Amino acid sequence: MDVRRRMPHPALRGVAKIARGLAEAFSDDMRIRQADEQIPAAATQIEVHDFHGDGVVFDEAGVKVTAFAVDHGDLIKPSVGYRIDYGARSVTISGDTKFNENLIRHAAGTDLLIHEVFAMSEQLAKLPQLKPVAAHHTSPEEAGTVFSRVKPKLAAYSHIVLLGTELRELLSRTQGTYQGPLEAGEDLMRFTIGDRVVATRWQAELRKYPD
């Protein structure tokens, strides 16, 4: 992308207001950088496009981004997932969602599927106040069903919510409905997509990726 141009942003309702707020909050910083670093004004602007339904929201230099509706609850709309295609490679990101057929349809054939998950202990699951929270998300068993139907080269969890349970149990529950390759995402985890998808963990103590 040409850094001299404004940054396009396919947005949910309300993001335009946030973009205006950011421009105001960083106005002095942008003014100084434009003068000191000769950054063109256009490069400091965010071009917002409201989400109006499934479709391509970015297509440039071989990179195509498709936004599609997912289901995060009746009152939380729109909620959106994204598929990024570059050549023969692709990544699909679920966003916040319950089990959703539209996600499965748009993720078909993707190399890497990154999906949210919400898991809690049997004891906590009995609490009435937590049931509405769980209803906005995807359980490990449901996520496993999504992975099994999409059949990505690698499935990975992000936005991992664990209440009264542990990561190993999350993975075990997922494997009840999905036996393919699976990773629990971590901050700074790197994915290399080719004939297979390889996840590499950041080595915090060394401040680098393994050689």
C-alpha cells in the first residue's frame, strides 16, 4: 500500500466517529510529523466505509479482503468476520461470533482459520448470569464443528475466554469434534502460509522468533 495515501478502513457503524476522535486526539502529533518528517496530510487520514453487507471491501496489489456478517447476538449488529486472499493463499478471521453458517460458507477452502472461543467449567455454566455471555460466543465443541466443516490447513484460536477451566481442557473439548491441526493463539504468534501453515511462537525471554 502506498503510505502517502489515506488508509481505507471497512467499518462497522460508529467507527467513523472513532476515526474523527482519533484525528482530534492526535492532531498535534500529526501536525508535527507533517512538518518535521514531510509526511503528506493524506497519509494521516482514515477513509471509513460503513459495512452494508457481505462483499469485497479492499482489493489492491493482489490482496483481496472480504467482509461478511457473523452473529454475536441479536442486539450486537453488525458483527463482521474477514477473509483475506492473496494469490492462492487465504486467512479467515471469525471476529466475535456464535456458531455461524455464514462464516463457514465464507471460510470454505481457507488455509488458516482464526476463530474465537468461550469455555467455562461445568459449575460456572450453571450460573444464570453467565449464560447470556456464553450465548454470544462459540463453545469449543461448536468451534470444532466449524473447523471440521471448513477443513483449513490449520485452525487457530484467538479471543480465548477461559472461565474456571484451563487451556488443555479447551483443546481436549475441541478435539471431541475436530481432529485436525489446531493452535491456541498467543500474542505475537506468527503464521507462515504455504503448502502447509506453520505457527511460530515469539520467544519473549530472547525477544525474537526461534531461528
